Amino acid sequence: MQLTAKLIQVLPLQTGTGKNGEWKKQDIVVETDGQYPKKVCISIWGDKASESVLQVGNVLDISFDVESREYNGRWYTDVKAWKIDLVGANAAGTPPSYPAPDMASAPPVDLSGDGTDDLPF
């Protein structure tokens, strides 16, 4: 899945040691754009994003997976990012600018309706 959202908070880095060695997890909170903005907490495991990308106010393009697991009869859902990129100016919702067409060089259009065309109607 993919999401484009503005970074609004970087939570404290969590580290530890497990059976597979050392791990680190960075949680971030992003806010979507639109009529009804939503806040989403996303977990980043390992070194998937640099500190320069994780600056509050940056608009991010986040590729992620959603996973749920059951523990003691309750369900817990994680949103885990596997790729995070900084959005460029045009990708952030600003439409690209195109040059206006040159109407002076367009061929003339005959709107007289004198029946000289070959259309059947």
C-alpha cells in the first residue's frame, strides 16, 4: 500500500536486543490531506529512512504493509513502512505547469455550415 502524508511528529527511537540480534524501531505520526485529514502512526524498523527525510513538516511518500496479530484474545494492528521517500514539489499535489498552446499558429476553422464538408450529418 502507499500513502502520501505530512510528517507531524517523530516519536522517540526504541532499541533492544532479541533472539536475532539488535533491533531499532522508529515510530512517526503523519497526517493525510483532504477534507477529513487522518493521523496515522507508522513504524519504521531498521534503517529504512534517514534523519534528513524524517523532519517535521516534510511531505513523505510511504510504502507500507498493514498487519494484525492476536494476543490474549485482543487484536493489535501495525502499520509497518518498508520504503519512505521525500515528495518533490510536483509530486506533492501541485500540478505541473504546461506552456499555453499557441493559438495563432492553429489552422482556421470553418463554422459557416455551408455543407461543403463530407460529414453525413
